[in-house]
Amino acid sequence: MIRSMYITVMMLSVILIVSGCNNGNASEQKGDYDTTKKMVVDILQTEDGKKALREIMKDEAMKQDLIMESDVVKNSINEALVSEKGKEMWTTLFQDNDFVKEYTKSMKEEHIKLIKNLMNDAEYQKQMLELLQNPEITEQMLEVVKSQQFRAHLEETIQQTLETPTFQQKMQETLLKAAEKQAKQSGGSGGNGQGNQEQGSEGGGGAGESSGGG
């Protein structure tokens, strides 16, 4: 631990020395830079150097500074997201079915949370109602629902739902309750029918005795 801290301090000192060399002439700066660069590379290639670097990167404040204050990172993100090349890259990526599946899978939980939050938002509910009342939107939705691709997706979703243990358990419970209810109704109907038959038999016997007495 102490050795790692020593190497960390040494690396920071080297960086400060390089910064201070800016006051020298060009040839001296070049020589100092090359020497310092080689020294830093040699240190980083050692196990202690790697360990020291890992410990530095564990510091949350350091990570945030590296991420948020690096112009290189900012420019790279800007290039990747909003530039024309970036747009072309994203368009190409989202045409790849494997990428879309992995992206959807990785963002599934976040999308669910987002949708739940939006569904509870009054402004979002109002906008959705206004959107659904638009005849053009309704027509487009009907076209999507009628499409073969949507039907295939819906069929796959239903199949996946049917195969989930939770759905199967609920379905089993529903069927058992329905069977019990049907059994009770059948038992009640059978009892009433038997009672009616017994009453009919008694009535027939009484009528026979009356006829015999006459």
C-alpha cells in the first residue's frame, strides 16, 4: 500500500515537472519530455504502477474529473452522437438485428421504469389522450396492428407469456377455481333433482292408495 502511494506521488511529481518544463527552450523541452514519457511508461508497465493507477481510478472524484473535464472525451462523445458520421453509425447499428436485441435487452428495465413514471404523469396522460384522438394517428396504429410483422411480434410475445411460470400458475389457479365452482353447481343441481324425484314417487304412491280406497 505504502509503495503504491509512493509510486502515485512519484507519477504526479513527474507530471508537475513536465508542466514546469514549458519555461525552457524547445530542445530542452523535447529532451525532458521524451525522458519523462519513457519514465512514466516504464512505471505504468510495472505491477506496482498498475496497482497505483487502479487505486487512483477507484476514487469517485477522480473518475468524475476525468470523465467530465476531459475535452477529448467530450469531443469524442459529440462526434459519436451528434455529428453526421455519428448519425450514420447509429443508423447502421440499429439496422443490425443482433445489436437491436442486445440494446433492447440492456435497456428493458430502464424503459419499464420510464413508462411507469410517464403513465403516472398527468401531463403525459393528457398528451396521450390527445394523440389517440387524432384520426391520422389512429389510422397509422390500425395499419401497424394489421401488419404481418406486428402479428408475428404479438404471437411471439403471447407465446413467451404463456411459457412463463407466473402465468402458468395463475392459469392453473383459475382453472381449479372454475372446476370447484362447476362441481358445487353440479352437486346442488343433482341434489335438487333427486329430491324432486322422491317427491314425485311419494305423490304417485299416495294417488294409488286413494284410487284403491275408492
